[in-house]
Amino acid sequence: MTAKGTRSTACRLAAGIVALCAAISADARTARSGDDLASKGHPRTIVIGFLGGYVSRNSPTRSEVKMANRLRTEYADTALVETFENRRQDAAYQAILKFLGSAKNAKLSDEQKRHARVVIYGHSWGGWATVELARKLEKEGIPVLLTIQIDSVGHWWKDDSVIPANVEKAINYYQPAGLLRGRKEIRAADASHTQILGNKAYDYRKNPVKCEGYPFWDRWFAKTHMQIECDPSVWGQVESLIRAELGPAKTQSAGK
């Protein structure tokens, strides 16, 4: 091998070592993130939001995403706030485990589980996904502070009406009109462990809400189902409930 070839090989090897060290350092920072929050005296909270139907997790017109963006900005130091498509419950579950400090393919300790602070909310199929994720966390012994269902619609044979016993508080918002309507009532699997805060109805036939930026099929085929998703009255309550679990924000977003 020529001297030039030797130098080229050495340079590639050095670059590979640098990249490997950078990756290891990034993984270490991620693994320490939960411990850093704890060491600063902040409660470690994760807020998961599920979108309905086939709506993208980052759709800018949806109230689920708008609220998540506000909370993510204001609670950047003390919480993880993420939105997911309703079919991506496994991804949401893995995000929770990672945030709580689980290494890859490793189990959470009993202490990590006890200190978990999880809030889940969702609209339409996202309401069903909310209950399904809570059930999955229950199997692992992970508690949930609060679940919020907004015009929750069960997915095929799945039941979204019974809230598992690992959930501390749950609330349901629904509207009773139109082709697509939400579940009217949720109940606790164990009332001694779960407080149902209410099943609150909204009738948009009498008090319609104007929704901007929604597709025509929502306006024609799921009009009232759409209106509860964009109703500022409903989402103001949802946000207040979540903020009560998060505590005071260190920073305030613009317009708040």
C-alpha cells in the first residue's frame, strides 16, 4: 500500500472512531435526561396525545397538536410532550419507557415505575388509543395520572369505555349527534382506584363551532365530531386539567 493509501485508510478509521464516540455520548445524554430532571427537583412527567382517524401526528390545524406545542414549549425542562397517530401506540409506549429511564431491552425498576407521571389524551380513535395505552401500562405496573377522551370512538371490536385500575383520574367529553359520535359514558374497572371526573356532553346542533382548515369530508360526514375537536371551550378544559398535573410552567408561551 502506498503512503497516500495508508494515510487515507487512517483518516477513515479516525473519522469512524470520532463518529462512534459522538453516538455513545449522545446515547449517554439521552439516558441521563430523566436523572437530570430528578436531580433538579422537577417531577418527571410525560404527556401523550393521540390523533383521530388517519390524521398525521403533526397536523397543524388540530387542537391536539396545537395544545401539545404550547405545553412542549412551556414545560421543556420538566416534561416530555408528544403526539402520535392512534395506530402508533407501541411507539408511544416505547417513548414512555425511554423517558422513564429504561435502557434498550431492559425492564424498568419498581422505583422507576412508582415515580412515573403519565398523562394521556386523544380524540376519536385517539380516545380509544388512550385507553389501550393505559391498559398496556397497567400490565407493566406503570401508573397513569390522568386519561382524557374527546368524542372517543372504539376501534373495531375494542372497548374504550372501561378505564383500567392503574389510572388515577379519567374524564370523557362527547357529542351525541351526527353519523360519527363519541362514547357517552366511561366507567372505572375499579372505582376504589380510579376517579371518573365526568362524562360531559356538548350539542353542536344548538351551538355550532366554526372550524378552520379541516378537510371537506370532515365538514360533510363528521361535522359535529369535527366541532368538538376544534371547540376552544373543550380544549381549554383539557389543557387546564393537564396543566394541573404538570404544575407551574417556567416559561409562558406567546399569547398566553
